[in-house]
Amino acid sequence: MLSRNWNSWLIKSSSLLQRFYQEFRHFANGWLLFLALVVGTLTALALWLFHEVIHYSHVIFQEEIGHELLKPVGDLGLVVALTLAGLVVGLLMERFVGPEKYHGVTGVLESVLLAGGKLPYRKMVPKGLASAISLGAGSSVGPEDPSVQIGSNIGSFIAQKLRMDEETMSLLVGAGAAAAIAAAFNAPIAGVFFALEILLRNDLNTRSVSVIIIAAVMSAAMTQGLGAENDQLGPFDFTLQSVLEIPLFIPLGLLLAPLGILFVRMNDVQAHFWHHRLHHLRSAYKTALGGAMVGGIGIFLPEILGGGRDVMNEVMLGDVHYSLGLILIIAFAKMFTTSLSLNAGFVGGIFAPALFIGTMIGTAYGQVLVDGFGLNIDPRAFAIAGMAGLMAGIVRSPITAIMLVFELTNDYRFILPIMLVAGLAIIIAELFEKYGIYQRGLVKDGIQLQDGRDIDLMQSITVGEAMHSPPPTIHQNANLTELRDAFRAHHRHALCVVDDDGKLVGIVTLTDLQRAYRGEDSQNLKVGDICTREVITAEPEDVLWKAIRKMGTYNVGRLPVVDGRKNELVGILNRHDIVQAYNTAIQRKLRDQQLAEQVRLNRLTGAHVYELHVHQKSKIAHKTVAEVKWPPEAVVAAILRRGRLIIPHGYTEILPGDTLSIVADPHAERYLFSLFEPPSPQKEAAAII
């Protein structure tokens, strides 16, 4: 009875909200700003409740079970408590959430990029509970990813109930994320930049910024009003002695860049181990095993348990002093246990661990300067800069990293070294690893990331992808006979002229050759004498639209492509290459649209979307969709055939080479895969006999 009344109330409330929205939607900006206030308020309340559940989880698993109930086994009680917590978290995720391809912020980013911000908000309660248990029990994760998911789901829930368009829904998702960071760290400015840099990909229009700012400010104010504990550090009794100390931070920034890459790569290794090497293990057992491993390490290094805020504060306040070796051991153990916890199945984030590791590395670097070089400085100043540097290197959002550390410390004296270290770390890191930990998985799966609003198709292709390489060339000292033979050999009307070092000298055309033969001294002429030396060029990194604009402006049919750093000729771009590149861009766009439709189907149905390729001997090849015995409730949503997307019907024939997008329950996965496999040799032999 109570459940029926509750559902009835929800339906009526949703209906009233929709009517209210329809009546007032012509006041678009004012209405959106009001919704930003609502998102900020609800996010603050939800996160206050979230932290209360974390506290009770800590009491249950660490104090009651780990210390009291298992007191006879001593330190092993921690291992048992974390193992039990892992089992509970794994069962919660198995039963109520199901398999997810992308977790945390990456999942929210995927939703914004491909599904218009549509998130499965019904899963947020069990995921939030699993996260609270993960954090309370002591797994080596932080609270920010779950916080962002809570805020983003609140924004998505409101937008879905009001039937808003995808652009507005994505904006409210970003507002929820900003509100979450603002509430979790009492850092509204960092929350704003987090949403803009990571989720909305630097879409800096006035409407977006205003909505996100209001949500973040409202959330921070509400959190302070509730008296919730925040993660602020300090106050500190140390400072920079002189501006001359700032250059000492440069090596720290250079050091943190490879450490950020190491963290990302270590996460990849752990993901492969837990998801592929141990794929036969049930998810709940994997999380329990991960809990046992973290607990075992935590017996010897208790500093790695949880987010580590208290340890960071103690280090920077000077309440504890670790040896240089122990600091480094703690830092790398934290790096290992964080990636282990996340990939084993615990639910949490990497902001707090990144800040912790950065603090330790910065402190170690400062100690080396003091003990090794005898400098009269305070190592703790480098700990603050280290937080921003490592976070920037891992997440690739420099302004978020700078503002978060600034708001956490609430101390303007360190802003210059913070900016210097974060800037250096991200510049060096991007030379070797273009994408951060949130974007890496999406890019690996072929999802295109772009900044700002939608761009033209030809901005998704570079000149280097479209050009013809190696280019047809001729040496500048070649005679006209050699030039004529080269034109015949290459079947071209123009050749690039190069010197001994392979550097571009000019372009020579068939018209230039004909004009030279009509001259009086053609026998003594060289290619370098008749070529055009003032040549318009492109670089491999240029986007294709830029090259097209050059060709149109200067009325040329081809552009030599030159490596700007070495000034070497690497290719040539002509109109035919551009046509081929346009076809490539169309295929890429079609692929992105197909990915987006898969994600939307996943969000709407709660099932999994599989993309399966039909081989020549697949069991379903040359059958119609209706003739195949599909798993119960499986739906063939789309067929990709030779670059064309087909909406299938019962009479649609499935051909070898097709790629089918199928919505199905994960439990039917094995049977579904078997349909696409060729028949076994034994069955083929039996059929022949």
C-alpha cells in the first residue's frame, strides 16, 4: 500500500513538474538558472547524506568488525573487514547496477558526448551505497568520482523528467558535477572549471558558465550551512622566503609529469589483470580479493587506506615526520593500491589519491633539497605544489588542479609555484600521453573528443591523414629530359622539387616543362631553374579545412606538406586526397553516431548493447533476422553494412561483413556470441557424413 502511494506521488509530482516547465519554458534563461539552484541544493543535500553513510560504514567495518569483533586476530581484522566490504560492494554492483563499460567520471563524460547527458539515475542509489561502503571500509579511493556521479545524475534526472533537449540536459549534468566538487571539497571555483574543462570540453558560452557557477555556489553555501565537514587543509605556518625559490619548483614539475603517466599506465595494467586475466571470477569475488590485498598492504602501511586527507594534513602541518625512503614507499604503494581498488571493483575516485601522492612526492623532493643540497627552505611548500602537479598530469585539467589546491589550502602565497608546477606537468605529460585518465578509455574505443561545440567534418581529419606519402619528387639539379621521364613515370602534372637534404625547394609543373622547351637554352636548364620557388605549404598537424582554405585562397590544386620542425617534405595533398578524406570523415561521423545510438539504447533499456561482426561462416550468415533464434528479449537495433547504417526488419538478410548492434541482457551474452561463431570442425564433419 505504501509503495503504491509512493509511486502515485512520484507520477503526480513528475506530471506537475512537466506542466510547470511547459508553462514557463519561454522564460528560458531564468528558468534554467532556477534549475541550477535546484541542482545545487539537491546535490549538497545528497552529498551530506552520502558522507553520513560513509561515516556509518567506517564505524561498522573498521571499528565494529575490524577492531572489536575481530580483536582476537589483531591486525588481520583489517584484512577480514576489507574482504567482507569488498564482497558486499561486489554483490551490490552485481545485483543492482550490472556491468558498466565506463566507471565514474568517464561514464558521465561518455553520456555527455554520446547520449546527450542521459544517465541511468535509477542505479545511483545502489552505486552510492557501494561507494560509501568502499570509502568507509578503507579501500584506497577518494569520494569525488561518486560525488560527481551523484550530482550529475541529479541534473540528468531533472532534465529527463522535464523532457529537456540534449544540450540543456548535458548542461544540467555539468552543473551537477560542479556542485558535487564544490560540496565535496568546499571548492566552488574548482567545481566550475572541472565541469567546463572535463565534461563540457571548454564550451565557454555565457549560458553554460552562468548555470554552472550558480549550481556550484549554491551547493557550497548549502554545504557550509549544513555544517558538513569538508576537505580543507591547513592553516599553514610556513611560506616562501623569497621569489628566488620559485625556480626550484621547475624540476618538481618535470618529475611529476612521468609520475602522472605512470599512474595512468599502472591503471591500464591493473584493468587488464582484473578484467581479462581474472574474467572467469565472479565480480563479487574479485572485489573481495582486492579488499584482502589492500588490507594486507594496509597492515604495514596504514597511510594508504582511504582518501588520505588526515595524513596529508599531518605532513603539511609538521605533526609527523617520515624518512625520505618511507615517504617514497608510501607514495608508490598508494599509487598501486588505488589502481588495484578501482579495478578490483571498489567504487571511488582518483582526485584524493592523486592529491595524496602529489603531497608525498613534493615532500620527498623538498627533503632532497634540504638534506642533499643544504638549502634553507621548508619542504612542505613543495608538497602543496606537488598536489596540483600530479593531479594535472593524471587528469589533464590544469585550471581545475590549480584552483582545487588553492581552495583546499586557502592560501594565496603558494599560487605561483602551484601554477608553475601544474603547467609544466601537463605540458610534459601531453608530449608522451595525449589524454588523461578520464578520456583514455573513450579514445581507445574510437570515441572522438573535441573541445567546444560541434565542428565541421573536415576538422576531424588532419592533413597528415589525408596526404599522399611519399610525395613524387625530383632533384633540383635534374635536367629537363629527366624531368620529362619523371612526369611519365609518376603520371602526375606536378612534382615537388627537393635539394640534397630532402628539403622542399619548389614545385614544377608540366606547363613549366613545356614553356622551358620553347626557350632557346633548354639544353642547359635544370629543374631548379624553371620551378616555382614561392610555394604555399601545409603541415601534417593542420586540420584539413585549413589546407582547403589555403587552396581556395591561392587558387592552387595541390599543397606540399612540410614537417615544420625539420623543414622536410613529407607528403603532398591534392584535390583527390581531399575527396577521399571527406569519405573518411563521413565514415568516422557515422561510427560516432552509431556509438551514440548504442549508448542511448543502453541508457533507455538498462540492457547491454553488443556490437558483433558477422564472419563468412557465422551461423547466422545469409539468414534473415526473423529466421535467427535470438536470446529472449534480444533486439537487433542496427546493422552497419559497407559504411551504411540499416534499420533491420524481419525480412532483412544478414550478410558476411555486417556489424550488428544488439540490445540484450548480459546473462545471454555467451549464447549471443555463439551465434556469430563459425560451426565447430566436428559439427562440419558430421554434416558432411
